[in-house]
Amino acid sequence: MTDNAKKPTPVADDLSRPFWDGAKAGRLVIQRCASCGYYNHPPRPFCDACLGRELSFAPVSGRGRIHTFTVMHQRDVVGYEDEAPFANIVVELAEQPMLLMVANVPAADRASVQIGASVEVYFEDRGDAVIPQFRIV
């Protein structure tokens, strides 16, 4: 298994920093519009639903379903060379239709990956960053 510290890590900017800070604290937080309540992910400077600019980050349950997935067989993805094949999933979070996040699943869950499968968040420490990932429940 590849060392998590060797996997790529995101670089937070002013817009995404609250998301990454939440992950470091073991909380999944998603940008939410104060005007209409719509969740935006990834974070944006304005609301996708109403174009409002009063946005903050709110905790979410971390539960959802697999919306779609792909199995990666390439062994040239930096940090994942020894993990192929691995599954990339798109999770639709429970809080809102089409509130989507991209993640991986642990090796032990790969055989259970299917569209519609229930998942929950966990946090993968990569040294420089903590990454929200999902496992089958």
C-alpha cells in the first residue's frame, strides 16, 4: 500500500480554506448561501442558485450515495502506483440533490462500489492536508 504522505495534496486558497480547515478538524463543511440555503461545492464566489454573495461554510452529515464511479487501472498516477486498480467515486451528499463530491474509497470497499451505494465520510491524513474520503456503509 502506498504511504498517504506521498499522495498529492490540495493547495488551499482563500475560497477553499474553510473547507480544508474543517477537514483538518474532522468535520465536513460545505459552502452554503445565507440568502437561499443552497449548498455550493466546490466553493465559489457566488451562489449557483441565486447568485447571492453571502456565503459561509456549514457542517453537513457526511452521508450520501455513490452517484457514479470509475475504476482507474493506470499505474502512473502519482501516489497511487501501488494501489491500482482503485475506485474514484462521485458522491451525492444527503443534504441536497446534485451536491457532489469526488473521492476515493478504501481498498476493502472496492468490491462493494456500485451506483446508489450508501457512503459516509472519513478523513485521510496526508501529512500536509487532511482529505475527506468516503467508505461504504
